[in-house]
Amino acid sequence: MKLMSESSIAAGVRRVEALTGGAAATAIQEDDALLVRIANVLKTPKTVLPERIERLLQAQRELEQQLRQMKGQLARSNIDALVAGAVSVDGVQVVASRVEDIDRNGLRRLVDELKTRLGSGVVVLASVTNGEAAFVVGVTAELVKQRGLHAGKIIGEITRLADGRGGGRPELAQGGGKAPGKVQAAIDAAGRIVAEHLS
């Protein structure tokens, strides 16, 4: 007999599916052949396949983390260009840009760095990864107090332009959009939206 699957179908009731006789023998042979193929591909004995696969998965996770860090470093290296591209909206410096291949955590870090560099201003950044749009808006503290700006309200309007939604605190907010093709239009509207929220 070869156990194929086990599942819960009700409280205290388990469903067990198994093969017996010739079908079980065939399934066992097929599984063994598959293990041999995997072992050959990985150039590893069957007996240590689990450890080998776990090491490969761990290496992949580490490489993905390194790649994210490198993308973040690359984005941060462009801070000078982003700051230079700031526009003045009724006396408020606004940086609005799409940056490539940065996840939401990376966007938040970049927004914080840009706020520091600006000293006083609004930062609106967006990125598209895996077909999904991410937005982060940052507002420096004195603009929240003196000009009535609120990052959560600003991002709510910006993300709607990309068929999404967002929210957050007065100084930092984030959101997403379901229409990556509309990200640039949303970014282009940032200056107008900030102007509408100024008091």
C-alpha cells in the first residue's frame, strides 16, 4: 500500500487516500525514478536530497535579499537626480517620480532619505514589481503642521488614479494600484493633488 494523501473533512474526521497492489507498486517505482532524476540533476545522493534542496532554497533567499539591497542602493544613488528634479508647488518642494524594481519597503526607505535631503517638502514615489504598483508618500513634519498636508489623504487620491487605494499617517502613507499602466499618470498628477491639499 502507498499513502497518497491525507486531509481533514470534518472535526475529528480524516480522509486517507492510498493505492494498493499493482497500482501502489507502480506509484512507488515512479516516485523512486523521480528521486533519481532529481538527485542526478543536483549531483547529490538521494539520501541527502532534503538537506541539499534546503541549502539551495536558502541560497536563493540570500541572493534575492542581496538583489533587493542592490536595487535599493541603486535607487539611493539616484537621490541627487531626484532632488534636482523637485518642483515648487505654491512654495512647497515636491519630488514625484517612478522608480524601477523597488518593493514597498525600499520605497519607504527612499522616501525617508529624500525627506531628509529636502528638509522641507513632499515626496511621492511609485514602483511596479511583479505586475503590481506600489506607492509611498512622505510629507515633512512642518508641512503637516503649517500647511495642513496629510500623506494619507494625498496617497488616497493618487492611488485612485491607478485603480488602487492607500492610506496612512500625516507624514507617511502607502498604497497600491491594480493598473500598472496608469502609474505614470498618477505620478504626473502629484503636483496638482498636493496643491489642492495646501492650506
